[in-house]
Amino acid sequence: MNKSDRLLEQHGKGFTVRNTGNCLHRHCLLSKYPVEGIASSKKAVNVQGLSIPKLPDYLMPVPVVKPGEDTGKYIRLALMTAMLSVCFERIPGQFTSEASQWFFPITLTLGAVVALSATLVEKYSRIAITAFCLFFLYDVYSAWSAQANHGWLAVWTIPIALLFAKWWEQPLYADYLRITLGIVMIGAAAQKILAGTYLDGTYIAYLSYYGSTTENMFRFLCSDDTLNSPCGWHKFLGTFIVLWQIGVGLLLLAGVRSLIFLTVEVGFLLGAGLFADEMNFQVLNIALLCIAFRVGMSYALFIVCAALLLIDLHGIGRFIDYVV
């Protein structure tokens, strides 16, 4: 076994560098960035000092890197997922009616995955991104005043990859996404503070009584007479969401890239998407975070995200009502 195949640990000022011979950058041993993915082990996986029982590779929440494996494909998979979320967000409403049921959404999913799969191939990755951006940017700017935050976040993040020949190897692109997402988080929190409806609990109270199946999941916390005068629990939930976004934004801007931090934030985004009955924007954020942390997206997480995008076309609340 040569030196590059050994597990190296270097402890510096507040960071740990691990190399399993699969680093994407030639200078990684001198870098402060942790290695992409997680090294495969027979009995357990070590994640920044924590020993986690070994699960099958396809069930791991973050990619399991094997010796000699192209770790860049997991980062390219994350960007493909981000572009897939944009495609689903821009589907006209008439295609998700009861008449089409699930035929069109499933066909769209398969077609989009096939069309965007060239992003996974190193040789054709930039070509696929360029083709996507040509259609996407034209669609955005043809009706720019009607674009939601989902579209503008994609505009600020996805096309920037074209500036780098091998964008999946560029710390600069990952740092750009990290800083952008940090600013977006703090901006979103500032908007909620200025509106005041989160801090006083009125927005949570409104959703609890008039929202969809998942949006009223916290209705049981307060009595019916608290709609016009939110109870303490609704105020607490609204304040917690604001403080969480501020905390995540500050940590991202500070350069924190712990895998535990990423896992917790992914869980929070999935929970927030379930509550708000809107998973599309959450999937975009999750995919961009996977690139920003330079670990990429595992196949298991991709399957979960793709399924959520499919369900989100009709709404999670309607899906739950249909199943239950």
C-alpha cells in the first residue's frame, strides 16, 4: 500500500484533513478542506471522529468513496439534481391535473434524468450544463418579474459552474455556493423579521388552521380560539425558524463544513419542506449544499430527492390524503 492509499490525519488550527487516495485536488494534503465523501470500511465508517456502523453503500446519506473511485461523479450528481428541481418547478400547472394523474410526471422524471444524465459524464458535463442554461435563462428573463426565489437562486448558482473547466474540482466554485447560500439564509431570515408574522406566530397560526394537510400539523398545539391571537407554541416555532436560518447562514459564511452540520441541515430542510408542503425549493438547496460542502450527493439521497420532486407536483398534502 502506497502513501496515497493510507488514511492520513493532520490536525491544524480548527480543522482536520483526511486523505484516502481519492482527493480531487493534487494539493489536498496541504489544504484545509476535508476529503470529499467518506472512505469505505469493512466494519465502520469514521466521520470526523465519530464511528458509525457500516451500512450498505447505497443506503449511506453521503457518498462512500472507494479506492480509485471518481469522487467527482457525486458532485456532478448533486448539480444534476439541482437542475432537475428547476425543470420540475417550471412545469405548467395544467400538466399536473387529475386528468394526467401520474403518467406525465413519471414520464417527465425519466425524460429529464436521461436528458440531464450527460452532466454525470466528465467529458460532457459542461456541454449539458450549457444546454440547460440556454433554455433556463431564456425562460427566466422572458418573464423576469414573475420569477420566484427558486428561479433566481438557480440563476445565481448553476450557470457559474460554466466558468470552470472542471467545476467539480474547484474549491472556488464550492466556496461561492457556500457564501451565496449563507447570504440567502440570512436574507430570508431578515425578510421574516421585517414582516413580523413569524415572530408573532400569526403565520404559523394561519397555516395551522387554513393550510394543507401537512401545513396544519402543529394545530394540535393550540386551541381554536388562538387563530387571531397566536399561542406561545406558534410564536416559538416562528421564532425558531428565524433563528435557525440566521445560525445556518452565519455558519456557512464562517466556512463550517462539518458533515454532521450538513446532515442536520438536510434533515431540517426536508422537515421544513414537509411542513410547508413545498419540496422543490428544498431539493435545490440540498443539492447546492452537497456541492458547497464538496462531498457530493449519494445515490440514496438522489432517489429520495427525485421521489419528492415527483410527489411535489401534486403536493405532499394531496399525496398523503390519497394514500391515507
